[in-house]
Amino acid sequence: MQTRRRDLPPMTSLPVFESVGRHMSIAKAADELCLTPGAVSRQIQNLELFLGCDLFERSHRRITFTPVGEVYWDKIHVSLGQIRAVTSDLSVGVERRPLVIGSPRVFLQKCIMPVLGTLYARRPDIVVKFVTGGHDVEGVDGAIHVGEAISKKGFVCEILGDADLTPVCSPAYLRRAPPLDTPDDLERHTLLRSAEFTRNWERWLGQRAPRIFSSTRFIDLESSGLELTAAIEGLGIAIVRQKLVKQELADGQLVALFEKDMVHEHYFFMFADPKLRSDSFRFFRNWLRDAVVE
């Protein structure tokens, strides 16, 4: 009679455990894995039974890791990520799998698109698909993000360039608008914002934000990037990454305000370590750094 090996857990449970731990949600893991929440819960219970310990603390509509569960998830997460990456690289057949790169919409439009032709000129066989909006770094080959560096085991996070925040407006708006000598004067002006980048105004205004938000007039725009167009048309003041408006500033379409109060942030490129085993990914990463870094 063959006995069950005790050194390997039920292998079908591991991807389920990794997904639940990543989302901290049975329902979201079930949706990702195309399973029912009940099936996900049974897989977790089977794994806990095998290990002889609880991996999650369960409370009303909420789960959290137990200490041992967090340690175990970290190991499983890294291992499965490496398996996915190696499998993906090996499974590329006659049809080339495109590199999927996540990027903020305006950064893609203003910083990547103008130089993208040099990538294909140097590497005609490369296939790259850019995605914008919300995305998980684990769902793409690499992701460009703005703000601060993210420290995550098994991932590389590299600086691409400055992402300094500064208000801008058109010269025409400045001529007809009320005085604008200090940031406090913004409460008498029209500010432009999109739902995605309301945070940018909050970040730049700091402690002034509640007072100015309570008295200023906002023009709200659905998509990021539209506030830049609205600023050029003289509709108000936008808060933008200075890197994205270099040409408009040089051409005199926009004027930077309060540059001494600029908020300094950076663009980063983040990807999983195993991606560097791919020749096409290494080429793209090097091209991106050369083409975009100031």
C-alpha cells in the first residue's frame, strides 16, 4: 500500500492560497480563479489540515494572516511567481507573446509614444502591448508607476526619472485671472482636476488643501490628461508632472507656477526578477531607461 508523501502539500491548494493571500478575500480569489467561494474555502481548509495549523484568522467578513500563514504565503508567492515566469518564457511558441507593460495614460502619451519608433527601429521583432488604468504589477511584465519606490520581495523597482508636481496655466488665463502671488491665492481661482489625480492637488497643497478645496471652484474631468488640454485652453489651473509638459512650457502654451514649492516625486519601473531571463524583456527595459530617463 502506497503512503501519502508528507513533504509536499496538496498542490492544487497552493495557487488558491496564494490568490486568497494576495487579495485578502475569498470572493476576489474565487473570481480570479473561476471557482466558487465554497470551493476556495475548502482548498484553504485542506491545506490547513495538511499543515496542521491555521493560515488565516477569520472574523466577520474579513480575513487576516496568522503569523505562520504570512511566512508561508511569502514563500509560496515568490515560488509560484518564479514558476509562472519561467513557464511563460518557455511556452512562447511560433507566435511571439507580446510584452505587456502597464503605464499611466499621460506618461505613455507624452514620454513613451514620441520615442517608441526607436524601439522598433532597433528591434523590429519585438511586440509590446501597453495597458493603462488600474493594473496589478503581477498581471503585466512590467509596470510604470509614479510616487515612491515599492519594496516587494522578488521584484525590482527602478527610477525612470523625475515626476515633480507643479501647477500650470496658460498665459491668457494668468492675464485675466485674480492676483496669484502665493499658493494661498488659489482659493480665488479655478482648479482643474480628474478623478484619478485629485490626489495630486492634495499632495501639492498639503495642509492648505481643506481650506482651498472649500472655497475654490473646480472643473472636474473624467479622464486623466484632459486637465492639461483644459489648462492650455485657459479654463483654469492644472496640477501636472513637469516632465510631461516640457514642450508646452518651452512653447509658451503653459506657465509653471510656484516652482519653489514643487513637490518632488519619481517615475518607477517595476517588474519581477525572473523577467530578466527574457531577452526581449531585457532589451525593452534597457531601451526604456535610455529613452525616458533624463
